[in-house]
Amino acid sequence: MAIPAIQELSASAPFRDLVRHVLGPDSFAVRALYFDKIPDANWKVPWHQDLTVAVHKRVSDEPGYGARSVKAGVPHVEPPVSVLEQMLAVRIHLDDCGRMNGPLRVIPGSHKFGRLTADQQSALPKDREVSRTVRRGDVILLRPLLLHASSAAQSSAHRRVIHIEYAVCNLPGEVEWQHGRLHPAQTGVNSN
């Protein structure tokens, strides 16, 4: 089920201006996720890159597109790196998130190395890690290829996030973005 308020937020002037500054004027929202870390839904997310995109329907073999899956009822595929390089996520924090809430951790500049194998991810120096503690209302911009992780929360406070992904390119052949059909993710699905 699409959520009109999230669709309106993704198209609002403040968010569009943030995204246009990075991706240019032709960018558009392609997926939105909502998640919350609370005692009953608390997870650790290991170092990873966001390598899949939400698509309108399951597709046959399109060259360069693999790892087909379904997440929260929405088909996903792993596109070529060139697609991921033309994407940006905007994470809107609905709660304060300090060190005890399992904040987002990133390796700055790691997105510039493209898709990383597990060995390449392990080889990146974690001493460059930055923990992104935030206040309610803060926004973080995140490239899908940026190596990121989060720890399980040690606090019972909520860590609610709306995560909206934008792209600037159309997909080839039968592959179509899920945009216009923004779905909420189940708590813990595709979350950091």
C-alpha cells in the first residue's frame, strides 16, 4: 500500500533541493522504507553496501541485472554499478539517535571504490569509521555504495527513520523503477 504522506515528503521542495544539489534536476524518488529499532525489533547490521533496487515487477534476464529477490512483497534486482552511482538516499530521523541507539556508522569515501567484495570490505581500514549520531529532524544523505553498518541498540528508545531513495536514470528494457508505488518496509527489513 502506498503512503501519500511519504510520497508528498519525497517530492517536497526541501528534499528535492537536497537531492538536486547532488543528482541534478532530473532526479525522482524510487523507493521509501520506514524502520524502527526498539527492544522487540532490535538488530545489528554488519558492514555492507545497498546493492539492490526496487522494481515494478519481476523481470526476465536483463543483461547486467541479477540477484532477483522479493522484499516486503516488492520485487528487487541488483543493477549495474553505474545505476547505483546515480542514486542517493535521504534518511529522515524521527527520533534522537545517540551512541546507545545503534546509530549509522560509515566509512567516508568508500562509495568511490564501486561494488566491494567481502574481502575488499574487510580490507578497508575501520579506523576511518564515523558514527552518525543525530537529533530528531536531522537528515543524512547516503550513497548506496557507501560502506555502512549499525550496532544493536542498547537503549529502549525508538530510532525511527524514513529512508527515501532517489535516482536520476531510467532502467533498460523490461526493468522499471517501483516509483509511484512507495511501500513501507516491515520493521527490520532492509534496515540499517
